[in-house]
Amino acid sequence: MSEKLLEVRDLSVKFKTVNGLVNALNGVSFDILRNESVGFVGESGCGKSVTARAVMRILEKNSVMTGDVKLFTDNQEIMISAYKQKDDKLRSIRGGKISMIFQEPMSSLCPVYTVGNQLIEAIRLHSDKTKKEAREIAIEYLANVGISRPSKLIDEYPYQLSGGMRQRVVIAMALSCNPELLIADEPTTALDVTVSAQILKLLEELREKHNMSVMMINHNLGVIAQTCSRVFVMYLGRIVEAASVDEIFDHPMHPYTIDLLNSIPRLNMARGGKLARIRGYVPDPLNIPKGCAYHNRCRSCVKGTCDECIPEMVEVRPGHYVACSCAGEV
């Protein structure tokens, strides 16, 4: 069995607002093994990005985080959740052990500094390389992510690059310090289909080349099926189903997962046919419904059970976990 790299237990995040506490995450637990790629799916507002930011400890100042986040590296156990967000030890973990690709590459790059300035700074922050050595490493990583003129592009500014090229620069920056875990938060957002396919293929090649683990966050189930081996389905700050990719697609158990899969457009749809949709909206995290959070949208809701009790995560098939009172009956 593969060695465990990341362990998250009972992770909860609340945000203090003028309207009260927003429950963004509620008792999230999962593991990521070495050299594996796992996916997190769900609608916007379900807690995927907050989970990633909690692992990286880059949450906003108005956040309150509880739970344990452990990283197993260099024959030691590092309790990430025990550090304050500005601790030097935590800074060495970010970028050095865990790197993150954010949704919008333009917001990840400073517009007033060249690509080289930003890459070199990241490399020197996590190593003892000289500026000249760091520049050579930066050019090498730009070439590794498929940039054809790395020695020229390194001196250009982000605004001079296309969206796809900026995303490749962000990936090069994330990989420049050889992280053990790469968190990719919607890495193909705002990119066209062709460039998206290239970026996804690149990430998979780099994962195999550098023996990394990847935490892929995406609302597109097709992307998850293409890039991941295991999937965690999130709804309103909780993981409601977890299984291998094959299990999720072949034997979905939670009504929410089934509704997500049914809403995928299919090539064999009848002309003029309507797309399946999930009725209603994700509830306001300021006012989470009693019982199962999905019961007011679920077509299989059982009155007196689903609207009263929060279901526990149980193993319904080998390696297949579901938090649903009606699992297997849907």
C-alpha cells in the first residue's frame, strides 16, 4: 500500500462576518497518498477552495480553523495546523513541500515584475542558490512546462503573455522547488478547450516525472475522470461521497453525486432534448438546513430522517464511502 503524504482530520473553517459566522467547512477528513492524484468536485460554494487554502494555511484574517492537518515528509510528521499563518516554519512548507496553482494566473503573478524576477525569488526563498543559479533553474522549469523560448520569456512581463502561457508560468513557479504535494485549484479556468487539454496533460506528465501527489479541485467531472484516481464529492462544507474514479462513475451512491453525473451533457442526447438539472441552489452557509444539507434538493428525501439527522460517512462498498441515510436505495 502506498505511503501516506497528507492527513486531514475533522477540519472545520468558519468566517466571522457582520451577519454572523459562515460555516465554510464542517468536519472534513481525508488522506492523500504519495504519488497519487485525487479530485475534489462539487458546485461553487461547496468548500473545495477553502479546503485547499486551509491545508496551505492561507485563509483570510477573519477565519477560525479547527482540526488537524498533518504532512508526512523527510521521515517526520509535521502538524501544519499547529502553526500560526506567519510562522517561518510554515513559510518553508509552502512552496517547498506544498505548492498551489490558483484559479486565475493573472492574479497569481505581479504585473510590475518580470516572469524571471518572480520565479527567481521563489527558488531562492526555498534554497541556497545564487541569483545566477536560480535564473538557470527558472529557465529549465519554463522549458519543462512547454515554453519554447524560455530564455527570452523569462524577461517578459505577465501582461505580454497569453492566458495559457501565464498558466504555464504559474505551474513552473509551483514546481520550481520540487514540492511533494501540488494543489491545483481550477487550473484551467478561463482557458479555451485546446489549451485546457494541454495544461491537464502537462500536469499529469509532470506529476509522473517528479513523483508528486496532486490535489485537483475542479467542478468539471470530465477533468477529474481524466486526471485523478480517487474522488471526494463535497456539498456545503462536507465530503458526502469518496471512492475511486471508476466507482464514482459506475456506482454513484449519494443522490448529489448522481445528480451531478446526470447533469453532464452527452453526445447521444436527442435533438432538442433538455439537459438534466439539479433543482434549487446550494443553501446559505449562514443558515445550514437541519439534517442532511442536501435534503431540500434531493429527489429521494425521506421525511423524518433526511431532514432531521446528519448522516455519518459509512463504507458501503470496499473503498467506497457515502454520507447518506438512503445510500444504495437511490
